Amino acid sequence: MDSSDFIGFLKSRSSVREYDDEPLTQSDIDYILSCASAAPSAGNLEAWDVVVVTEEETRSALAEAAFSQEHVERAPVIFVVCSNYVRSMSRYGERGILYGLEDATIACTCMMLGAHARNLHSCWTGAFDDDEVRGILSLPQHIRPVSLLAVGKGHSPAQHTDRMGIGEHVHRETW
């Protein structure tokens, strides 16, 4: 892949909230998880974990915890990406909390792009009640859910949303 192919690949991805009923194959799930495993991490400690949710009842409970976002229930798979910051705190102390969040975020990004590479659709969901998600999934106290990544075969929007120009984000040398 050359650089123009890569930017085209990135720009062709969009958040999708409408999914077919078709389940993902185990091969698709394994591929997406392997993309997370390829993500860089602070100190190579991989301070992230993923709960793979396919059961309808659990997806429904997660949708409620996500303030009734229906796509969380409708997607055939929800990857709940979590920060396991104890791993990074073992080396980096208090700063490890930030590194754990970053590791989980990078892993989720790689998963989202991996889904896109498999011609699947996804939607990163960050609006949810942490404690409710923790309870639904029986997460230990030291595990923080960071994102609910809905994945399935979906329906791309008719048009992509406009993005801010790069000049609105970039500062040279100082702010």
C-alpha cells in the first residue's frame, strides 16, 4: 500500500450505526482482536483488555448503559475495550493510569481500522456509564471500560461528514 492508498483507506472509513442481522465470523472477530494485539503500547506493557460481547441480552444492557444508543444493541458484536492500568502502573506509577488509557485507545483504533480492512463497519462509542458497564460485564475494580466498539456489516452513510482543515489543529513550535 502506498501513502495515497493509505489516506484513501482512512478517509473511506466512517462511523456506522445501522447493521444487518448477519453475525460476524469467528475469523473476523479473531482478525480484529489480532489488530489490537499489534497496537503499540507504553513500555510494551499492553495495558488493555477486551470483552467480546455477542449475546443479545448483554448487548441490550450495554445499549442502556450507553444512554439508549440503539446501535450498541443492533451490532452483532460489541468489543468493550478496557484499560488495565495496573499493568502500566507497575512500571510507571501514577503516570501509568494515563498510559493505560492511551494503550486502550490505540488498541481500539487498530481494531476499528481492522474491521474496516475486512469490509465491516464500526462505531466507536465513548458515551456510557462506566459503573453500569462494569457491573454488566463483572469487570474488576482496576479495569476501566474506555470504549464500546460496535462492529458488523452495516450501511455506510450517503456522504461522509466534513472534517476541519489540518491548519485548524496544527501549531508550529509553540501554540
